[in-house]
Amino acid sequence: MMQHPSRYILLSFDVEEFDMPLEYGVPIDPATQMEMGKAGLDAILPVLNEEEITATLFTTANFAMHYPDAIRALAAKHEIASHSFYHSNFSNEHLLESKQQLEQISGQSVVGFRMPRMRAVDIEEVKKAGYRYDSSINPTWIPGRYNHLNLPRTIYTDQELTRLPTSVSPHLRIPLFWLSFKNFPYPFFKTLVKQTLRKDGYVCLYFHPWEFVDISHYALPVYARKPCGVTLLERLWQLIQDFRREGEFISIKNYVQ
């Protein structure tokens, strides 16, 4: 059975320092943040090395500067996009600075941006920095985080900039992001992804490499830390296996173009 010729799976990873414990008042030093982020990237390398998979790696410049060889190697096959300069510290200047740093390290043109934690970003500033698309919108409502129910659910243009939201289900706008992948029963998540892919012609999913190493010992909410490591990686392999004939795994850059 061949892939469906006009459906696309946009697999993306936010490649970053593991600073999530700081959100919950749990101390973690900068070196450990980097080491956990890199251990996660190493864990998903077999997925990224799959011949038929091209992904988008939204990478902080800070992470790329710590592991330039790894990012340069991945850039030969995957799209490198910007996840700003640092994960927990932002100014508008970081938009251009991260783009320039990532281009220097990766050797490729960086055209995409995703704001850490899907926070709001000034579209004019994103355009001014030279990006061609933004993927910082989760078009749903998550209590205490954001409410984007008023925004388009699928790809649209805002002030002459392409905006590609991460995917939500067609009717109830159930977000198909990393927390859903971890916490929903897998058959339910798979059904939502399939419905969205067939309705929209594409699905944009995002994860973090650090999810695929053991973070169970950190004092984080259970929904954020379990499952993790090998168990979650096996679930990712299952997702890829289930959808390799449903559509083509391509980068966001190629889809937008």
C-alpha cells in the first residue's frame, strides 16, 4: 500500500534546554538542562534517521551553540528552525540573533520560528527578522496558558506572514500536542490524528526530545512527566508505523513552500 499522495505529516521537535522544572519551582542547573536536552536528542536519533522521515527541529540558538556538530549533522536531512535564543529568556532582538546563529551553525537558511511555550510574539518583529512562517499558535484553549479559539485552526496568512498552527481536531479543537500524546489512550490520539489529517490534508504535531529520556524522578506534575523515556519512544515508533501509509513525513518549510 502506497502513501496517500496529498497528505502530509509535519513532525516537529522543540530542541531546547530542559528548563521545565523551573516552571514548577524545581531547581535544575544550566549544565543539567543542556545534558538532558542532548540525551533526548540522542534518544530520538533513530527516528530522525529513518529514511522516509523529514522533520522540523525548532532549536534554541543556546542549545545549538552547545552542540553545533549534532545540529549541523541533522541539518543535512531535516529543517532547522528557530525556537528563539534561549528557552526562558526572550527579547525581540533574539529573533534575528537566533536566526543568524542557527544559520551559521546549520549551514542552511532558517525560515521558520516557534516561540518557546507557544507564548505570544509580535508578528511584525518576526517578519522584520526575516522569517517566512511562524508556528507559535496552538489554536485551542488551555486553562492558565492561552485561549486561541478565535484564531484559524489551519494554515493562514497574518500581516503577510504565513502562520501554521499546531494541529487540533476538526470539531472540538482538541490539541494534538505532546501532552495529548502522553496522556490520551493511544487509540484515541491516533483516531484524532487520522480525522485531522483526512480533513485538513496535513497534521502538525510537536514534541520535545527530553520527553524521550527518563524524567520521572523530577517533581513535575504527573501528566507532564509520565510516560517518558523508552515507553514514550515506543509509542512514537507506533505513531510513525501507523501513519507512514497515511501521508508523507515532510518539513514545515517544504509544506509551506
